[in-house]
Amino acid sequence: LRTRLSALGEEVAGAVARAAKDGLSPRNRRALRRRAGKAITAAQRAARQAQGKYLGAIRRLSKASRAKVKAIRKTSGVKAAISAAKKMAG
């Protein structure tokens, strides 16, 4: 058992040394590479945030209330729909 543990300890030490030498593990390098992309505009960011708030607001509502909020969104816009959904939720 001790020989197995010592061998395992040596393997782990080698892996840690390699990771420290590289600075990043291969998994982290891949994650960094994936995150790099085109920057979005301020309008796109605002639209995505509004969409998230809208989805969060209607999540708790019944189907009938959701239909009403959807109609409000179509006629008055996302901000009005979010405020109406929050009022309906209580």
C-alpha cells in the first residue's frame, strides 16, 4: 500500500509541476480560447439583459398571465411587459 501511495504521490507531483510550468492546464486553455469572440455592442448587451429580465419576470406566472404579458410586450415593448409581469407576480 505504501509503495502504491508513494508512486501515486510522484505522479501527482509530476502533473502539478507540469501544470505550474505551463501556467494553465489544457482544460483552462481551451476555455480561454472558447471565450474569445466578437465583442457585442451596447445595444445588443442591453437587449440581452432585457430579455433575461423578461424571462425571469414571466417564469413565475401562470399561462394566462404569460399570454397577457406577451400581448403587452408586442404592443408596448419589453420594459412595459417586465413591469406588468412584476405587478402580476405580486
